[in-house]
Amino acid sequence: MTDAKIGSGLQEALKVGSENAVGQTSAGDGFLRNQAIKILMPESLRNIERPLRLVGYGPQIDEFVVGMNAQPKMRCLLPRTSSGKLSARGVSTTSGRF
């Protein structure tokens, strides 16, 4: 096998793997349901999570965790430059939404 053929095979494997990873994580709740990549409650807030849940703030805490995991998903959908870097073109940051 030639070096060119090996290189081409590796490129194809990386392309397929990347497409599969993006497909899985950008699907609905892709970050939230995947324990390997789920963003957890920040360490500095974990000590107050349980008391807040006990006094009825459970839904707000759940919404916070869901929100943290929604942002990376949105990042996957941001426009990119020709070099693959994220582009801020057409993205509103003043509203807090993408």
C-alpha cells in the first residue's frame, strides 16, 4: 500500500468520523443525553444545588443545565469561515441568542 493511499484512507476515516460526531451531538439533546460530553453543574454551584431543589427551585436548575448544554449545540450550527474557524457574521450577541 502506498503512502498516498494510506493518507487518503485516513482522511476519509476522519471525515466520516467527524460527520458522525457532529450528527450525533447536533441532534436534539445531543449534549444533554450523552454523559461523555454533557456539561454538568459548575463545581462552584454544586453545593447550593440540593438546598435550592429542596425549596422548589428544581425546574429552574434543570433549565440552567439544559441551557448550558444547548449553547454548544448552537455553536455547531454557527457559520464558519473558509478556513473552518467560527464566523460572527450574522450572529446577534446583544440578544443573547444565536
